[in-house]
Amino acid sequence: MATEFVKSMKYDKDWIRLNMMGPNPIQLLELLSNKMDLRQGMRVLDLGCGMALTSIFLAMEFNVETWATDLWIPASANYKRIIEAGLDGKVHPIHAEAHDLPYADEFFDAVVSIDAYHYFGTDPGYMDGYCARLLKPGGQIGVVVPGVSYEIGAGLSPEGLEEFWDKDFDTFHTADWWESLWKKSNMIETEVCEKMPLGKKIWQESEWRQGEHGSDNDKRMLMADKNDALAMIMLTGRRKCKTGGLIETSE
Ligand SMILES: C[S@@+](CC[C@H](N)C(=O)[O-])C[C@H]1O[C@@H](n2cnc3c(N)ncnc32)[C@H](O)[C@@H]1O
């Protein structure tokens, strides 16, 4: 897989392993960023950034300014990591809930969210009510979430995975499901919506790399997933301009 991860390869494996909170977020973000147009000086909201690895990666690789925003991880803990990375003033640690974000409308050029959007973004009102309005017209959104290859149904579990399935996994959906959800938005035009070809491999390798920090349930579930029910889903889109078309991006 190495050739796909020219940027991710530069980062210390232990730094990633000890701070990632799920499938390797740096590798997932590198694949996502290939489908986005991130440029120097942009303001990027990293929504559900966890330990801020992805916010640091974005600032380092694209020379953007990032707002590392998360609920479970205190801003002070992320600030330490940001200083250690030499990015004080370039990556801003913010403690906030996704429905109560302390940002001005149209402030950001892009929103990214790795392995977090499914916690708050499955409600049809979320995109336009809380997220898209923070983007400038023409601004981009890129999301990677864990999901499934075929719809499972609330309260049900994929065949063979019954013993591992948690009710929290009811937020795991197919690429088609996410595409229909985003179609309901009046503000976002979806550009990419796909099951990531390398997604499950990244997830599997990450669980093993995490060792005792990983979840035993997830490891056993991934091993038992003979029907490839589990997947990683990637979505990108742009905020429509006010007339309904898309804003041209310029150099
Ligand atoms: C599985 S972790 C992933 C963290 C990080 N993106 C990564 O990949 O390592 C999910 C993250 O989503 C964040 N999150 C969940 N619900 C949230 C909410 N309602 N508002 C803001 N962040 C939320 C959590 O704080 C957590 O850090």
C-alpha cells in the first residue's frame, strides 16, 4: 500500500499508533485529500479531530490553518501535541460539540471529518443546520466514516457478526445511503461518494498496529467479517453558491 501513502509515510508510526482513535486517520485523510482541492492559506475545520493528528497533518502537508475541534478530547491535550509539532498559531485546539460550534457562518474554506461524522451527521437536518453554513460558498467538505457494503437495518446485524455488533453500529451505512442523505441538503452538492477500495485494509492494519490500545471487539469482528460487510465510506462535496450553481475556484 506504500505508494498510495507518500505523505503519511513521513509521520512517526508510534505517534500515529498511540494517538489514533480508530482506523489510521492520517492514511484515510491522505486518500480523502487526493479528492479535494486544499491550498495554502485555506481555513479548514477538522470536525471530530480526536487527538488532532489530522489537523496537524493538514497544516504540515497543505500549509492550511486548521481548527482542531473535538468533544471527547480536551483542547489542552491537543494544544500540547500542536506545540510539539511546532504548529502553535497554525492549528487551533477547540473543545466543542458538533451541534454547538463556535464559528461564524461562511468562515471556512473546507471542513474535513475523519471517523467522526457518523456520530452526529446521520440526521437529515445536520448538514444544512450545523455544518454547511460554516462553509464559504464554493467551500469543500470531505468526510470518511466507517460503514457497510450493504444496508443492515436498525437493530439487525450482518450475518456472522452478531456477537460483535453493537447498537452504536446502527450509524454504519452504505455509500448509497450517505449519498441519498446528502442529496437532501439544499446547500451541498455531492462530488464523490464511494466505498474506499483500501478502506477495510487500512482499518484491519490499524487494529493490529494499535496492539493493546486497539479494541478486541473490533479486531475479532474484522476477522469474522467473511462477507465483507464492513467498509470505509468517503464523501466529498461543495457548498452551492447562492444562485444554486457552484462557485468556480481560482488560483
Ligand atoms: C473514533 S474517534 C475519531 C477521532 C479522530 N478523527 C481519529 O480518527 O483518530 C471519534 C471522534 O468524534 C468526536 N465526536 C463524537 N461525537 C461528537 C460530537 N457530538 N461533537 C464533536 N465531536 C464528536 C469524538 O470526540 C471523537 O474524538
